[in-house]
Amino acid sequence: MRTVLKLKWPIFIGLLILTVALFLLAPNLTEQAEEAGSFQLSEDASSQTAANILADAGAAAQTISLVIPLENELDEPMRETLEQMVSDIEALGDPVTEVLNPVENEELEEQLISEDRQTVLMPITVDGTDEETNEVADQVRESIVPADMTAYITGEAIINNDVNVSAQEGLKRTEIITVVLIFGLLLAVFRSIVTPFIPLAAVGISYLLSQSIVAFFIDWFGFPVSNYTQIFLVAILFGIGTDYCILLLSRYKEELSAGHGVEKSIINTYKTAGRTLFISGLAVFIGFSAIGFADFPIFKSAVAVAVGIFVLLLVLYTVVPFFMAILKEKLFWPSKKTASHKDSNLWIWMSKLSINRPLLSMLVVAIITVPLLFTYDNSLSFNTVDEIGSEYESVKGLQAIEDGFGQGDSLPVQVVVKSGEALTGEETVPYFESISRELEKIEGVDSIRSITRPTGDVIEDLHVDTQLGLLADGVTEARDGLGEVQSGLTEIQTNLQGISQQTAGAGGLGEAAAGLGQLNEQLGAVTQGLQQTGNIQQTAGALTQISGGLTEIQQGLQGAAGQMGELSAGLTQLSEGIGASNESLAEIEAGLTEAADMMREMSDSEAVRSTGLFIPEGTLEEQEFEQVLDRYTFAEETGMMMEVILAVDPYSPEAIEVVEEIKNTVERSVTATPIEDAEIAFGGIASVNSDLEEVSSNDFTSTVVIMLISLFVVLAFLFRSLIMPIYMIGSLLLTYYTSISIAELIFVNGLGFDGITWAVPFFGFVMLVALGVDYSIFLLDRFREESFNGITVRDAMRTSMAKMGTVIITAAIILAGTFGAMMPSGVLSLVQIATIVITGLLLYGLIVLPLLIPAISVSFDRGVWWPFGNKRK
């Protein structure tokens, strides 16, 4: 410290220049957080795999929705307005690729206009980044939507952007409130106009410097970052930075009032309070550094706080001594009261219970905390919309879609299938309908949109039972046609026999009539056989033979007509009649042959047996299927997408359960099918939330274990005890779970949210444990110091509580106030984290720490130092 004081000016100026330079040169941390995105899942996550498959295939276009609530009925002027808006949006060009006109035809009207005719949906497909998508939304909002029209633009990219905007606005409010609040608290504590500026200056330099360093680390090393990074830097650096400054300045003022010189007072301050500060800072640093072992980037983003703690300690050991040495006694102007430390009357009173009656003290803590623990359900919410509230346009649009079309229509679950071969073969497509049928059975699924049901309704003509019905109708028509042909031939035969009698059998007309009669009898037998057996193939063969006989008779009649002058016209007419009948037979034969081929294909098709669906060859190449293929296939038809419309809110916990069932159903449905070996992934917000639940749960458990083990090792080393770290950490765990139980009662049972926001338990735990351990260190480090003086464990704890109670309560109130500055942020997760931390700090500082820790310590007596022991001075 003497070297620091000797070089105070060069150190201070150098640090100031470094802070300004890095601040001006560093990348923008806010922009880096926005670029990182709200959800940063690993490449192995199903939703991320789906996104990558579509992106690699150039099919990652996003759909945003222009939602128009109608005040009146959809009249002709409104239709014209909608058509003009569609044209104007299409005219924007790239990255807009498609706009669906809700009044283009009846089919689109049915899909894009709500059943009550009160809501119109205009989907806009944008092939671009989230930033480009939001720029398109701004253009539509500002230049295309008529000024007198109520309209909302919503979509996943729009909602995520609103979350980012809300977080940044909340950060600005938090920064301002934090500075004002801390200044007011410091003014009250020190009753000095000058003193509050010292912590604010030290913490301000720490914040700016650490923010710049973190921004460079992100740029250089891919350091994790999220919307939480800056907010936590502000809250924690200003909170514990102020606590540490109070610890230093209080001790410095006490040293001055004892008559020591300025330099001696500074050195003594850093020998005593400086040691406690270093231990506390090291514990917090270790706690936040342990987060670096997390896999989830959003969780890891809190490791930036460890950088901030390191910088804070550096500043506290350089900048604060600089102000102490420069300002001397004026640092506390105009206060002239001595700084003799006042014992905490509250903690002295509480020590009578915790030290004299430890079991009763533990029971009191149990009565306060344990009942709350039994109310905890670990209810989590993944509803991003709750983060920003209903005042945002994107949320209003989403609510309008839910009211008009159903909750799941705007954000479906995407089933993405990618194969190395085309998936649009007649033997492959039926299996997608088979999957659709299985998915439709799931409770919580409303409908499926896929290549076989593009509007959500099944294309009935592709089903075998429908096609067999059509074939049956065709056979009936063929039978009726054969009957008509038979009647016609009977009439020709009668006429031919009449002519034969008139001419006395001339020209073999009698034989022709007899032959025609035989053929007609065969035709009757064939017709009867078709009716009885339905043997289409056999009937077609018989008709070929009959057709050949009719051809011979027709040729004979034509020859006879040339020989018989007077009767030639009649014979020619009869010949033409036979020819017409023959053509009818040929058409019937061709139809029956086609039907027979189709039935043979059905019989040979594995897909028909497995799915009950049959797609005749060439069906998918027809023009009417072109739009369907464009919508549901990608990567030159080697990829296929299905959309599952949920019957529940896509952001709800129920949607996550439905997604898990969808995944299991698809996996089961593709077994032993042509798409069994294809890569399958699941996209959509409900799938993202499903992945978030899995990764956040796993990461929470593993990271917490690493963090607690790290703290245990550090505390065991610093206190030379294996017992003390156990109940220190145990008391913090009790405090955390009691606090989150209270938060759950407030937000879930009281305010009606689905649960605590998914990221809150992790961050709440990290914040409360890493910061709460400070206060136990304040108390137990003083306890260790007092124990060196040869007094009993009870007396050492009693003295420590009296001396440290005020410091701990003051520090807890200031830190709680710092987190209280998050309350007006408007971001739900920050409000919930603040609730947990504030509740926990006050619970720990006023109940757990003064009642439980001393009670356990005195119960162990000298065994509290096991196995190393504590040598008395």
C-alpha cells in the first residue's frame, strides 16, 4: 500500500486514461448482446438443428404477420385497400419474397380471415436476418399501413426484437435509479456531501473499464454475452462495490478519529478491512468464475461479472486510496462527528437467543423457512411475451391472432425432414400423411399442415378408400355403358335379320346377324360377369375379343353394301352403328384397363398397405400441386416440412409437453419407413422452449455443483475448517429456496403467471449465493479474529455479532436497494431476480445469519475449526 500511495498520481492518471481509451475503442456491448440473440442454444439442440437445415437449404425465410382487426364488416372498399397493401408490400422487393392476399380467393379467405370475420391476417415471407425482418416491419408500419387503420405486426423475430429493446430500456432506467439510490443511501450513512461521490467514482470507473474489457473479450475470444450481461454488471458492481467502499471508508474514518495520520490510517484500513474485502471479493470472483463451466451461453454470460469483480478490486486498491490521500479529512465534509463504530443493538438482542439457546434459535429459523419450502413447485415459464408486457405492438398482434384464429396458429411447431434423396416420390409421400394422422391424435394438437393436407384438411382423393369408391363408380358406369352397347347391337341385329329376310339371305347377311347375336350374348355374359365378380382385367380382355368380332362383321357389312345397290345405304348405316358401338367398347376397355393397372399398382404398393394412401403416378407433377411443393419442400425436394398447429398457447408449459409427445410420435411413426434414416428436427418457439427447458435444467444442476464445490474449497482454505464452509453454504441454500418459494407465491399464485421465468432460478441462485457469502464472511472472519484472542467460542461470536451487525445490515440494505432498482425496468425476469435477491438478502441479514450461523457455530464449540484447529494468541 505504501507503493500505491507513493505512486498515487501516476496510477490514478494511468487508470483514468486507460478507462477512457478502452471505452472509446471498445465494441458496443449493447449491439453485441443484441446480435447474440435471446436464445443461444447449442448446435445439438433440435430447434437449432432444424434452423440450420433450413438455412443451409436456403429455406430459412421467416414469416411475419400483419394483423388487421376489423371494426366493420369486410366490404368492397376494405377489400380494395387490402389488395393495394399487398401490392405495395410486394413492391418493397428483397428481402420480401411472398405476400399472401387474404381476399385473393375463397380458399385464402377461409385461411386468413377469422371465422367471426373480425380479424384479417396478411402473412409476409421475408428471406433475411432478424434485423432485416424488423426493417421490413418498420417499412410496412410507416409507409404502407393506412394512417386510419388499426394494424399490428408480429412474429418471432419481432417479439425477440421487442424483448431486446425492453431489456435495453430497462437497463437505462436501472442505471439511473441505481446511481440516485446509492447516492441517497451513502448520504444517509455518512451524512456527507463529498463521501458519496467516492464510491460512485470508483464503481463508475470499474463499470466502464470492465464493460470495455468484456466487449473486447467477446470480439477476440467469443466471450459469452446476453441481455443480462450489462444489467448484472451494473447491479453487482454498484451493489457490492458500494458495500466494499462503505467497509473501507468507515474503517478509514475510524482510524482518523483515533488520531492516526492520513497515511497510517490508510495502511491500517487496508490491513484490516482490506483483508476482509479481499476475501469477500475472492469468494464472489470464484463464484461467478464457476459459471464459466456452464454449457449454456446465456448462463455463461454472467461470467462477465467475474471480470467486473477483478477490475473492482483493482480500483478499490488504487483509486479509493488516492481519494483518501488527496481529500484527507475533507472526504467526510461537512460531517465532524467521530466515527467510533456503533454496536448493533438488534444483533446483540438476537445473539441472546442464538448463542444462549442455539436449538431454540434453529427452531425459530425452521418455523419461518420450512413451511415456505413445502409450497415450492418449481413452476417455470418460457413465455417470452410475459417479459415485455401487453403494451408492445407485437404482443397485441399475437393476442389478436389468438382471439381470431386460435392460440397455436401463429407459431406452429415445424417438423423438418432432410434426406439424401427426393422425398416427393409416390411411394414416400404417403408416409407423411401417416405421420400427420398420428400427430393429429395427440392431445394439444389442433391440426397439421403438410404436403398431403396443405390447408390443414386431408386431400381425400389420395386415400385408397376414396379411390376404390371412384373405381367402383367407374365400373358401374362401364357396366351401364356395356348395357347400352348391348341394346344398340340387339337393335342392329334385328334390323340386319329383317334385311336378310328381304333379300333371301343375300350376301351372308344372315350369318352376320347370327354372328352379331353371338357377340351380343358374349357381351351380356361379360357384363353379368363384371357385375358379379368385378374382375376388371378379365372383362377388358373379353371386350378386346368382342371388339375384334364386331370389326369383322362391320367389314363384312361394308363389303355387302358395295354389292347390294338398293340396300347399301341401310347396310352402311348399320355398319356405322356397329362401328360406334365398337368405339364405345374401346373406350370402356381403355377405362377398365387403366383401372386394372391402377389396382395392380395399389396391390404392389407397400405404401398402400402401410398408410392406406395411394398417389397415382404423375399426380405430384400436376400444376395444382406446384404451390404445395414450393411451400412444404426444400433443397430440390430432398427436404420436407410439416407444420403442427397447437391447440394450446405455444409459449405455455403445456406446449413443451406437447412437443415432447410430438417428438416421440414422429420417431415412432418413421420406424420401418423410407424416411427412417432421414435427419429429423423440430423448429418453432415451442420446440425452442422445449430445448431451453432441457438445457437450462441440466446446466443449472451441473453449474451449481461446480460453484458450490469451488466456494467450499476457497472457504475451507481461508477459514482453515471443513465444518464452517458446510453450514455457510447450507444456510445460503436454505435462504435461496425460501426466497424463490416466496417469489413463486407472488408471481405464480398471486399474479397468475405460468411460472418463474426459466432463467431466473439460475441467476437468482448465483446472485444470492455469491453475494450472500460476503455477509457470512464478514461475520465469521471477525469471529475467527476474535477467537485468536483466547476467549471462548460463545464470547467470540457474541463480540463479532455486536461489531459486524450494523455493517452487514447496512450492506444488505444497500445491495437490496441496488437490485430494487431493477423493479421499474419493466422486464419480468429482472423483476423476479430482484425479488429473489432482495428477499434473500434481507432474510439472510435479519434472520438466517444472526440466528442460524451463530447457533450452529457455538454448538460445535472448538470443533468448528475441525480438522485444522485454531491456535490462540
